Amino acid sequence: MLQLPTGGGKTRIAGQLLSQFLSGGRKAVWLTHRRELAAQTEGMLKEDHVTATKDMNWTPGTMAPALPNSVVILMAQTVSRRTARSDVWGKYDKSDLMIIDEAHHATAEGWTRAIRQWPGAVLGMTATPWRLSRREGFDHLFAELVCGPQVVELQSGGWLCGVRVMSPPEGDLVLGGSVDATGDFSEPGIEEANRDRDIWTGGALRFWQRHGEDRQTVVYAVSVRHAKNLADVFNNAGIPAGALVADTPEYERAGTISRFQSGSLRALINVAVATEGFDLPDAACVLLTRPTMSLALYLQMVGRGLRPKPKSGDCIVLDLAGNSLMHGLPDSDREWSLKARGEQQTGDAPLTRCERCEALSAAGSHNCDHCGEPFGEDCSRCGAWRAWKRWTLRSMCVEEHDEVCDLCHYDAHLLANLPVTKELEELSKMTDDDELSPYRDPYLKTLLEEERRRLGGTTEARKAELRSRTEDRESALADDDTLDNMFEYHLATLPTEERPRTRPQERRLFNEWENGLKRELEEWNQELGRLEVQSVDGQLILGNVRDRLLRLLEAEAREAGLLARVSNQEEDQERRPGESADGTSGNWLQLAELARLGREGATNNSRPHLLKLPDGSTEQVKNWIQLIAQIAEWFVREGKLSRSKCPVRVGGMRKRYLIHVESKHGDGSDMIYRTLSNGLFLEAQLPSRRIAWLCELLATELGGDPSQFSVQLSG
């Protein structure tokens, strides 16, 4: 399979290959799935001095036509139908070549059958070796993937033009709606989600007039009706526009394209016509009104505008559908593979939108790539560049201290002797202890706040997260339309064999799924309730800080020669009870206690240091993944964790595995794994607070006693 970005010249490369290959009587077949592409390909191959023939009279029931030293262009649909009845490649042998255009379609049953029956070599060509189906790859059809230069390299060489993406505010985007069985937004779902909104008609025109009205524009519509409505909107505004849909007669289609290329039509509005392989060299603007979850379709659409343009110099993509926010910029670097990629990754591509010019830039950009508008500034305290979202507190107390980023706001309060938190102010009233007379000292205040945070459990951010989640979930459960859309998406993500086949099955699955949402909501509310009443032990904070200060003072006194240096043995005796030599707490936590701390978030800033096993032996561990791996290894050695015991699931989830005999979850996604000594796979992509809980779950699941395992934390 050959991968090259849209507009990179795959047909030209194939033409050069064929001009050298077709000699000595060798033959070739070119498969394409659109008639307009067949005619276009024939003309381009002839320009490369390749003898090419399309639309030959192929009588049903006979072998596929073949010509020595020539390529025959066949419609993939015709080949699919006829290979279903018999082997049609009798006139070809192992020295011949099959070229498949837009080869990301090759996994379709008819295409695959034609490849299997073909006697010679096969070359597939595509800009996007990617299928929306989460289980589907290409390694069962192609042995090797050859990637050509990517978009940025082709742009730097002048083979593709530069591209800018503009997008309106989130509230003005075309909505995706429900998802169909293919995993993409359905046409009826998109239409229903945007009913009574003019974003995808009048809004599209207004956005185009703001940014692209001086450019020839290709517009991607959702449906035939939408395309015709858009054409009416543009024409009624005095902007000549034509619509191309699947049933547009060929003569009318050719005339529309000719008028667009001559400039008499300003906008060419289409539905899935001007996408794959379609040559529109004068499209200096691409207007997207169709949302899609398919990376391949998105790149095919925006790729229509990337050919070099002597007049405009670059291409503007007007993304009203939020596709860039889901899939990234057209010239983002992407890694391609023949292997199935597992669960689809969608949503929240790392981009920054400029409020001034509405252009999108890569996340982390300090300025807009288009107009230069700054996305943040340097902090006067820490010197680091911070995005504007890190400056929400700057206007609160500008008269009391310097303007600083949110991350430095706390430090600025300490230095300015200002209140930091309500809890810290309460601590200041709890003691008149002369030993803590320097309480106002900023360093001591820092120690107190650090200790409060360490002992206080979950941060305020966790509470805010839970409040937001519960509010969204309660709103969804109260809205039948939202719930139905969520369930449709849930069904689309299920493997085909697990989808309900009858209405009663669908109702039962819906009830189970809805009850699962309610149980999760109840768990969130319970956790939030615990956090809301959680109090801070002020005396414990003061005691711990006092001990830390005394140790620091003793160390400074020894360095200054005011105290005699002591031996390691004496130092061990002077150490606080329970404190270990390496600075850890020295307190051993059983797995149940560790799980509780994990659920409360108290392990977020800690890591495991030592693990005590049931036989009394101690293992040193460096991180959370190593901790659960060592516990798993114990059960391997005891014969309680083997292939017959798998899969060990993640909590009550049926399709997510903690340990399994293969590196795949039940939903088909890849495990980010660590291999155990007996060859089992341990999922290694887990947050620390979840691992703290999973350690207890693992011990219980395998018939062990969690109280026989103890962990010592550090950090």
C-alpha cells in the first residue's frame, strides 16, 4: 500500500511506475469506484504515455478484458459483482499488476474477494490508510505500507500549498447528532440536531463572506436536500453557486465543473462527490458544513484545497463542523499503519482558537499563526509563558501584589502577607504556641499549606469535577432526547456481535445501560458528600510542620558546627518513631487502607516505596504500576494467577481487563501493557488512585487476603 497525502500526486506516481512496468507483454488492471475518476485517470495516464482504456465492453460471464502492455480501468463495483460468481482473472498471470485507487475501501467484501482471486502483484494507493471501524486494519490484504512525504514536507517543496483553518465559536458549530452503524454521524441525525438552526445554511454563508468570499470555494454539504438549500442561499445572495449530488447527470456535472473552473461559479456545493481523487485545482477555499467522525473523510475533504495556487498562494478551510477540533489540522503530522488501531480516538484535538481572526493554531502556540495575536504572556514572577486561561485571577488583587499567573498567585499572597486559604486562616487562630511565634514568616506559611494539602485528601479541583459530572449526568437523565442520542452512540461503539437484533433486546440493553449511568451518578454523589464534610486535622498539621522545622534547624546547626555530628545509629535513634532512613513515612498501610486513600485522592502526590508480602519478605517498588505488578507476580508464584484465571477485569467492567492472556481488551482496544513472568499482560495505563484500589481488588479476586499485603508510601 502506498500512502501519500491528498494532492500529492498518487496517480502521477502510478503513471510513471506503469510506463516502466508495461513492457514485454505485461498487463495491468486499475480499479476505481467512481466513473468520473475513471475518465480522469485515463486522461492523466495517457499524459504519462501509458496506454489506458476504460469502459470496455465486458460481457457478463466472460473473463475481465486484458491488453498486453496496457492498463484496463475497471469499476470496482462491476468487479465485485462478477468475482462473486466466478474467477474473472483468467487472462492475467503472476507477472501482471493490479492497482487499487482509494485503497482504504479495499476491506469491503467485494474488493477483498477481487484481491484474493488476483494472480499477480497488488499496489493499493490512498491518502488515508484508516477505517472508521475500530477493529479494521489492512495487514490482511497488504504486506507493506510505503509512506511518501507528508503534508508539511510537500508544502515546503511547493508541491502542496499552505493551509489556514478558521472556525467559529463552539456554540456556532454544526452539531453532529446521532451515530449510525458505521460509527459516523448519520445524515438524518445531523439534520435533526440542527433543525431550526441556520448555522449550516445562512450561518455558512455569513462565515464564508467574512473569510473566503474572494476565493473559489468547494462546499461539503450533509445531504442532497442540504446541498440544494445551500446553493439557493448562495444564489439568493448574488453569489453564483452550483450543486453536485450523486444523481446529477454526467453532462450537467461536467458543465457545472467547467463553469466553476472558469470562475463563473464561485461556489461548488457537493455531497460526497468532490472528495476521493476528484481534481479541483482552483479550490482556494474549502467550506465544511458536514461533521464527521472519520479522519479519512475529513482529510479527503480538506485535501481538495491543498494543490498549489499561483493566485491565492494558500488555501483557507472554513470549518463550521468542528472536524478540525476532533481530528487536528490538515497539515498535522500523523503516523499511519496497516494494523487495526483499536478504539477510535476522537474529540478535543489540541488546538487553540484565535478570538480575533478565528484561525486555529496548534496547542502550545504562543501567538496565532495567522494574525499574530498573543495567546498568553510571560509571568513576571516565574518567568514562564502562560496561556490566558492561566490568568483568571490577575484582576482580583492587582493593588496588593504584582500581576502574576494563576500558578504563582498563591506564592504572591505568601510574600505579600495576604490570606491564602480559609483553612490556613483557621490554623492561625488555633495556637498561641511560643514555639510557633514566627508564624507570619512566609516560609512557615508555605510549610503549613503544603502539609494541609498533603493531609487534606482530594483537592478542590476534584470537588469541582464531581459537581460538574453530576450536574451533566442529572441533566442527561432528565432529557429523553439527550439520553436517546447517548444510547445511539453507545450502540454504535459496540462490536457488531454484541448489538441487539430485536426491539426487546434493545429495550433490555437500554435499561441496563441507563441503570449503569444512575449507579455511577450515585457513586459520584456519595464521594462528593464525603469530600464536602471532610475536615482538616489542624493539630496534626501543626505537629508535622513543627517536626519538619526542628529537623531542618538541627541539620543547619550541624553544618554550622553548633551540634556534634552523630553516627548513623544515633541518627536512626533520633528519627521520629515510624520514620524510615530514606525520608518515607515509615507507616505500613494494608491494601484496604491504601484503597480508601486512593478513592479519596490522598495518594495523588505520593508513590509506593516498599511492599511487604504475605511471607514477610519486602520488595522495593518505584511506582504504582510496579506495585500492582509485584502483587500480581506473588500470585503467579503461588499458582493463583495463570491463563486459566484470566481475564481479571477492571472492577465491574465487562470489557476492560486488568490482566489477560492477550494484549486486547474485550472491546477490541489495545492494552498498554506490562508483561508478567508467565506471559500474561497487565494493563499499565491506570491513574495512581485507581491502582491503589485495584491492588485490593486483585488480591480479593484471586482468593488472597488483602490484609496480608502492606505498602509504605513516600513523596
